[in-house]
Amino acid sequence: MSDGQNIAETGAGQASPDFAGQNFEVLAAVPLRLSVEAGSTSLSLAELLALKEGSVIELNRQTGELLDVLVNGTVVARGEIVAVDGRFGIRIVEVAKSAQRSASLGMR
């Protein structure tokens, strides 16, 4: 394949391997925000304002339940908390299937 070959010349909807590799290189440098969610809950404004040092907020997760690993707000995996050189880390136990990630983004 020549460097000047376009997608239309490689077949319906199929990019050449060189083209796909170039796209990945560009996208690989895009920064993403990874976060881990331990759980959530709903509070009224009065309950929120009543919080003080030592208050305990009960979350919707059981102890020992896997935590959600999110990238830009989309669940991509589940894992468990580990200690890494005195810091928190997460050991990935399950990786979300591509279809699940796409569905959470509203894609099909």
C-alpha cells in the first residue's frame, strides 16, 4: 500500500494498518481521568449541613464488594483496593466488556 492510499481504496470501512497505527499514536497521548468509586448515597441538604468531623456516611456498597474503576466517568473495570508503597492502589479483577463501555457512553 502506498502512503497516499486512502480508506476508500482499502475496502468498505476498513482503514489500512498504517493509517490505524497513526490514529492510535495520536490518541495514545490524550490524557484521561481515572477514578475509583467506593460507593454513593443521597443526602438531603439538611443532612449535608449537619455533617461534622467524625460523622459517618453509609454508602451503597458492601464491604468486600469490588469497586468501580472509571475513565472519564465511564466504568471500564472493577477492582479491589491494595497498598502500594504506602499509597492506595487498585488491583483490576474484572474488565468491562467493550459493549458495556459503549452502552454507558450511549454508543452502539
